[in-house]
Amino acid sequence: MDYSIEAVSVMIESYYWIKPADQLLIDNGSEFRAHRKNKEGEWNSDFKKFVTSYGTKVITTRVKHPQTNGKLERLFGNYNCFRECFNEVNEWVDWYNNRPHGSLEFYGYLETPYEAFWRKLSPESLIHVMEERII
């Protein structure tokens, strides 16, 4: 669970200033302690307390519903396939985010996930980013 909190900490440090996360989708793994739900279907773990302290709602996937985590499973599959080509994980992340991706604006323009991230931000978030860069 400490690694999960550390991963979310990195996400918050890197992107929270751009746009705070409204929701975080997690699976039902024991590392999140989501398997210890009460009768109302709720749980209270250190991980959940940490995430919700930033105003982010934690949502668990449905059990035995792989479609929900399909994108994440594809990400890990892609990492396992190409990780030997890179010296460290950050090099792989840079490659992954800056390569053309078929599910984005592929025809006529080879859009990367990095470009799509900025394209899909709300006008309010873009204004906030510009204000932060000016100051």
C-alpha cells in the first residue's frame, strides 16, 4: 500500500497544480484494502484517507469486469513488452506519452497522448496553467 500512496503522491506533485483529480478509479486489490468493505460497501484505509484528503473521490471497479481496467492492463502489457528497450521507467514513460497513438487524432494528424492531455483540458484549467506560468 505504501507504493500506491507513493505513486499517487507523484501524480499529485506533477499534475495537481494543472487540475486536481476529481476521481481515482482503482481495482479491488488488497494493496488498497478495498476488499474490507462494510455492509454499506464502504471501506476506510490509509490509501483512501490519503486520496480523499485532496478532495478526490475513490471509485472501485466492479468485480470480474475486466473492461473497466482494460486500458490500465494494456498499459502494463505495453510496458512489459518494451521495457527492455529503456534504461529506466521514466524513459519508457516519456516514449509512451510522446508517440502517436491510434485511438487519438490519428488520421490527418499523428497525435500523441501528451498532446491529447493538453487538448482535452478544460478552458478553466488552461487559464490556470497560463496564470501559474506568468507568475
